[in-house]
Amino acid sequence: MDQQNIIKVETLKLEFDDGTAFDFNDINFARGKVTGIIGANGSGKTTLVEAILGLKKPKESKIWINGIDQKQFFNSVEHRLGLGSQLQIFAFSELVKVREMVALHKALYKKQSQKIYDDLAIGEISGKRLDKLSGGQKQRVNLYMALAHMPQLITLDEPSAALDKAMAEKLINLLKYLVDEQNCSILLITHHPYELDICDEILTILGGTKGYHVNRAQFIETIIGKFHGQIFIPEGQDAKAIETKISHLKHVKSHLRKHDQIDIYGDDGLEADFLTLIKNFDLNSYSFAQTNSADILKISTQIAG
């Protein structure tokens, strides 16, 4: 067994009838960590995870899960019982009640966590039929089916989608508990900053292949920059001249412009450069702060590995 990595993707190539192709190589998912998988819509995040789960047929693949060849892993009921997956599609019959889903889960996995049941507030909806649930309630059932048996390997695809703020916060705390207290390993596809906040590592997917794959601190400090300045260009101001000046600033790592807004990312010396820029162009609308998860998500679609 690989003590360091829960999943090793040596190579994974997929081709589809519409001409779309994906090519992933040399991706190791750390054991006992949360790996955030981020990138633009359609970049291949869900395709990667579904292929690892055996739900997509690859042209070529060499994948190991928990030190076992992927095909052997999924041929073993014992190994599959250590896996929990929440997909974007709600794949259960909607004519059954929630308590029947709970009973089904117990029949399949032989064990259930009362904490998962309580934290996802399954009891308050147990008597309802699935077709009578709201989107957020269905998502709670989906998550319960993925997590209740405390699997050692968990894959989640935008797990807080449709959840209200209070339940999303409970979910985040629950995921931290699963990793910190139960030593679970989580692959987390996300577009949400608060989900990315709990990630130990970040994998970016860009154009159907791997971009960066580093720990969160490295991603901020060496790739994006620890600080983020934002300016709003007033009407009539020479935006091109401002961008030219930004591109020549010593401590700027990158900048993005959208309409009249420019986001600037850089290292420890950025603040002095930023204040000089503000003064030279007499800008009145601006902000400066440490780089955060929202910045990571924003800039991840713009950079390659």
C-alpha cells in the first residue's frame, strides 16, 4: 500500500465522440488530506473524477486506488465499501422515502454514523418522499449516502450546491472532522471559496489536462502572490497606460482586467508598488488585502502549470 497517496494516476486519456479529449498524467492524491480540484466549467474536473471512479471509459489508463490497480479495486466489494461518492446527478428513485434510503444504506454498508445523520439533519426529513424534497434537502440525502459509512476515500462534486448557508457551514465542519479525526481522504471539486478554505492541496485543471498541483500555501505564495490589489478605472482614464505600468512593476506576479476593474497579484513588495500606482494615476477607488480562496478560484482559470 502507498502510505503517502490514496490515488495515483500515472496516465489517463479519454476521447469522446464530439472530439473532446482529456489527457491527465502524474497526479497523486495525498492520503488523509482534502484536495481541491478547480478550473473553468468544462475544463475536465468532473471527467477526471468520474474516470477515476470507473464511470468513464478511457482510451488508456494506469490508475491505482489505495495501492490497488483500479480494475481490481472496483471488482472487490470489500474495497468498494471504503468509498463514498457524491455526484452532481441525483441518481436515486424519487418514489421512496428518506428513511427507506437510510435503511438501504445500512443494508449495503452494514454501518452508519449517527454524527453524519445528525449533522445533515436527516431526521427532520426522514418521513418525506424524495420527490417532495427541496434541492437542498435532496443534496443532504445525497451527501448522507456518500458519507454515512465513514469511507476512507471520499469524492465530492460541489457538495454545498443548493445548501443554505447554515447547512453549508455544518458540511464544512463535518468534512474537517472526517479528515482530522477519521483520517479520510477527500477529492473535492469546487467553485466555492469556503470549500476551498479547507483544502490542503489544490489541483488546477485547464483545457482537459493538469495545471498546477501544490499545497494551498505554495499556490498562494509562489504562483499567485500573497497580496491582492484591486483598482477601478474611472471613465476617461487611460486604462492601457495603467496596465502598461502594472506590467512593469517589480513585485507583480500577474494581473487580470475585466471592464473597468483590474486585479493585481504579487509578493511582499506589492503594497508599496500599488500605492505608488494609485498616487501616480490619482485613483480613488481601490482595495488591498491578502490573497484568499476567492482569488485562487478567480485566477486559476487564467494560468497553466
